[in-house]
Amino acid sequence: MGKVLTGVKPTGTLTLGNYIGVLKNLASYQEDNECYIFIADLHALTLPIDPELLRKNSIDIACFYLAAGLDPKKSVLFLQSSVSEHSELAIILQNYLYMGELSRMTQFKDKASKEKEEGIGLGLFTYPVLMASDILLYDCEVVPVGEDQVQHVELCRDVANRFNKRYGKTFVVPKAEVSKVGKRIMSLSDPTKKMSKSDPKGDIYLLDDEKTIRKKIMSAVTDLGNEVKYDPENKPGISNLLTIYAALKDISIEEAEKEFVGTNYGTFKGAVADTVIAQIVPFQERYRKILESKEYEKVLREGAQKAKAQAKNTLARVQKAVGLLDVKEK
Ligand code: TYM
């Protein structure tokens, strides 16, 4: 059995990008792997967020995980903030990552460029340190993520290797795994930009109703011409819709292209809308049932206990490696 870990940050309503990039594939990992799946609530504090909204988003993500088929008997589901070892390991690990490396992270550069200097919290800068701690605490080999998070996982590999070289093998060195189709779903209003939680016009939110989903897809920005062809450079809009279609149908882009030879953009968009609705509406129904039943409370409570049992061992190993004295009762 391998070990797999991933997390989602509760900063807004999840999008079709989050669904295709990671959520939809998560359940398939739990059959053959030990999975640690969490809500990165501490990471959500790296930009200003209303406390009520943070609580609501955190519950939503727990319900989304369950609606996506994660089974608490097979996977460990928890809140990052419930396992204090994440923060404790970050305090140690921050000494093995460098200012230069952190300032080169694309996500930091993007987010920081939108803030005034005095508005950039330290947490935004040290974001990848906490993320490396999330990953390394569970000795996991595989980290399923969308393409935008690969750079952070690479940095986590670097710090794990650096640490192991200095102190002997302490960490398992993980690798990022992106889905073959759909590792980067683009905005519907500007298909040269990633679909992200903070772009109402270009997003399909996982809680959008059927009518809204159809409207957004039918009015998605497309390209000149009338051929449904995958060509991200010259036809970014059509290529993005083809990716969405192929990912949801679990087929290759080539197979998707073949289905639409000779059709026009309107017919094609209609088929994409039908496909998204056919998956998202039943997903929303499962989400609502789970939310009402409050089943997520017990799941998160028990998940935190299981996660802590593992995290504690890794943290103790690290503390020992660096020379922190253990005077706890035996
Ligand atoms: P977050 O919350 O931004 O996104 C959650 C996951 O969704 C993927 N994703 C996408 N995939 C395809 N197309 C898109 N348009 C798209 N947008 C987002 C992301 O790549 C991610 O996999 N830093 C992480 C949370 C995190 C984490 C971790 C992940 C914290 N600690 C440890 C893995 C391991 C984040 O903000 O993801």
C-alpha cells in the first residue's frame, strides 16, 4: 500500500477546476493506498478572510470530499488546524528553506503583486513551508494536485532531500501527480488564465445551479473559426471546453475531438453543458444530504485523531534528528 496525501484550501466555493484537477479522482486512490485528505484551513488565513466564511467553506469542503466518494473507513479526512503537528513541523522546516526560493514561487509572486507591500502577510510568503510540512508529516509518496501546485510539491521534495542529506533519511520524498486530462482548467471568460475560486465570471462553481452552469458554458469565450479542434495556442477557449468534456467523460482529448468532427460551436457547447450538469447535479445532491446529516462532524473528529497518531511519530523523528531534547514522560 502506498501513501497519498492532498488538501484543498477553504478560501471560496470550489470550482470545476478543483473538481476535475483533484476531487473527482480522489476516490480511486483509496482502494490501494492509505489516503490522508485534509482541509488546508491554516493556509486560508494567508489572505484576509471573514471568519464565518472560513467556517462555512471548511464544512463545505468536508462535504465535497464525502460527496466525491471518499470513504472515512478507507481514507483519513481531517482539518489541518486540528493536527497541531503541521504548525510545529513548519517551525522547524522553515530553517531549511531559503528566502530566495520562497520569493521565486509563482503563487507568491501572483498574489503578492495584487497587494500593497504592507498588506503582504508573512504567511503568504511562508505558505510553501506549511505545505511541505503537510506533506512530509505523513510519509506519503504521492501528492495528487492540479498543475498550479506542482511547484510547491517540487520545493517540498527539495527540502526533504536537503534535510535527509544533512541528518540522514528522515523524510519520504514525495512526488506530485497531475491528472492526464484536466491538470489546468482555464477560465471560461479568459481561457488564457487558470479557473480560480476568485473569478465569478470565468468560473463554474460546484454549487451553481443547472441553469447557471448551462448559461456560463454557452457564453464561454471561444475562438475564431468553427472547427472543434484541440489547439491551446490558437484555440484556447475550444481547447479548454474539450478538456472539460474529455476529463468528465474519462476519455482522451483525441477521442473527444472525434465526437465533434463537423459539428458547430453551439452544438459542441451544448454537449459540454450536458456533461457537466450530468456529473455536478448528482454530486450536489450528495453534498446536500451530507451537509444536512452533519455526518462530517464525526468524520473530521475521528480523522484528526488518526492523522495525529501518524503525524506525532514523524514530528518526534524530526525533533530527534535536529537535536531537540525529549524530556516527555515515557
Ligand atoms: P487549492 O485549494 O487552490 O486547490 C485545490 C486543488 O485543486 C487544484 N486546482 C486546479 N486543477 C485544475 N484546474 C484548475 N483550474 C485548478 N484550480 C485548482 C489545485 O492544484 C489543488 O490541487 N496549496 C493548496 C492546498 C494545500 C495542499 C497541501 C495540497 C495545502 N497543503 C498539501 C497538496 C498537499 C491549494 O491552495 O490548493
